Amino acid sequence: MTSIIETRHELHGHPEVGLDLPWTQRYLVDRLEAAGIECRLGTRLSSVIAIVRGQAIGDDVARPAVLVRSDMDALPVQEETELPSASTNGSMHACGHDCHMAVVLHAALEVQNRRDELTGDVIFFFQPGEEGHGGAQLALEEGLLDVLGTRPVAALGFHVLAHHLERGRIVSREGAVLAGSTLIDVVFHGRGGHGSAPYLARDPLTAAAAFVTTSATMMSMRVDPRERTVLTYGTASAGVARNIIPEKAELSGVIRGFCESTIDEVEALARTAAEGVATSHGVTASVTVRKDTVPTITDGGELSKLRELVGDSVGELDEPLAIAEDFSWVLREVPGVFLLVGAATGDPSSSPSNHSSNATYDDSILQPTADLVVRWVLGRLDMEPRGSGS
């Protein structure tokens, strides 16, 4: 039998990026189906929905369901760890999704072995495209939550951290655990001209520069600082020569925060700032936004139930982290818990972070995390009232 550590190393050596992960999907399906677990595959993404049906409940009563999720995709990062299991294909599980898959796969296998104790059904969801490809939203559009005919009563997700948390520490908090991110692109259109006669042109580049400072000022004056919402621009593009005023200037950035309504407020402020700056500079502006993620929210009631089942295994996260996670879209639909798992192989304050080409994750956290998932699945279903079937 393949151990959970061996599973993780196999997955680590075969990273795939994006929504189409054929090797990873086939590996998971082969392992799951060999154990007699029913699998359903995505059509717009290579997701795997593994279903374990409880045998400790009859078909003549309502069958509650819970959902556990693992992401599957890697990053386009050349691995530099020099570990025996290091990938060599130019991609890397630098964010630890190989750990997630190993944990959830082995939890599914254990729950399948104990299905005679299971008082409901379980969806083990393996999702590609978490790293900015919209995988969770695509899966929801394909009917993830309705695959059993009734929506899950609760959902559980988690993420390993190569830094920040001590190895083996598992934490969550009621409310926002991670930030939501909205992608924003702003384009200023002007009239090009020669640098010797700027008065004959309408310079979109100076408008873009003014917009960056104006929007920062509006953020400081109009957004409650306790909301800890930020607007940052990471790229700017304009022009082809130093003495030519360009036709357009483009900015791209991210709005990041822990409250969806405040993120929406910042978006509105950015639009107002762009329109005002464009008018004053005699140019036009267009603003395009896309919600990449919403804040990852842990439901307080579900967190209390989890702690009732696992005791002090889950500690308290003092403050939310500003990283983002697309399981947030599932938690927007189903009450649940998102956990952070410390997996640093060294001092978490100085270890390479997630997404680093040198990020490493300690195998010792795999089995305890899988055990926690199994305890939650079995116990959470037992908490559901037994009602009559339809």
C-alpha cells in the first residue's frame, strides 16, 4: 500500500499548471476507483469529484452530505530545492497542493474503508486552476454542489504554509481567514504627439501617474482604515520612445481586503478617481475589474462544531492573512471552515514562503491532517438530525 508520504512525493514530481491536469487527474482517479470510490470528472476543467456513500443510514431518510476540497494545480516555477522528489519539468508544487491532494486522497480512502460508520455522504473535491485560473467558479458552474441532488450542509478546506506557522500547528478563526482579491485594469486614452509640443497632445501617461496618487489619497480619506483594504498597482505600460507622447497608458493592479462590501467600495472609488483624472487631463478612461476571489470566510457555528470534534487540535488565528484562495467561492455558498496548517521544514520566520522556488513542506504534517479530516467527516455527519426522506 502506498503511504501518504509516497503519494505526496509522486504528486510532487509530476506538477501540472492550470485547468488541464491530465496526469494528476488520472493518478487520483486510478487510486480512488481502485478503492471502489465513485468518481465524476469535470468537462471544462480536469476536476475529480469522488463520492463516498455512507452505509450507516438508510435510503428512506434524508441523507446529509459534507464536502472536503483539495486543489490540484502547480505553478510555472522552476524548482530549486534539489530534493529527491523535485520536479524537473519547469513547474513546481511550490504552494503545497501536492500535500493537499495526498491528505484528501488518503482521507477519502480511509472514509471509504469506514463507510459502515458514515451517516451520510461525502464529496471529496479535487480542483484544478486554483492559482488564478478560476477553477472553483468553473466547478460551481458545472454543478459541484448539486452532484448528490442535495447541497452539502458543511464544507472543509485547508492550506499548508511553508512559513508563518510553526510546523504542525493548525489554526482558523471565525470570519475572514484570507483576503479577497479583485483584479483591476485601468486604461487612459489620449492623443499622441511629439515631446517638444505637449500642448498639442493629450497625455495619457501623466493622467495615469496622477490617477495612482489620486486613488491612493482617496483610499486614505474615504475607506475605514480598520477594514485594512489595499489598492496596489503592479504594472504600468505606455509609450515606445522617450520623445513621443503615447496614445494610451495602461495600469493593472489588485484590490485586496477582508470584507467584500469594502472591496466593492474601493472599486467604486477607483472608477470615480479615473473619471475625474481623465476629465481634468482631457483624456478618457476605462476601468475593468474581475473578482478573482472573495474573502475566505469561516462560519462561526461550523468552527465550533469542528472544535467540538477535534478538541484543541485547531488553534486560533489571531489575524486574517492577506493572501487569497478561491475556495472562498464555495464557502460563499456553503457554511464551512478553512484551516491553515503549518508545514515549515525550518524556522517559519525565515523559511522560504509559498510560491518560492525553494519552498519545502514537512511530510510529518500529512497524516495528522488527514486524520483530522476523517474525524470531521464522520463526526460532522453524525451531528445532523435524522429526518424522513422525500
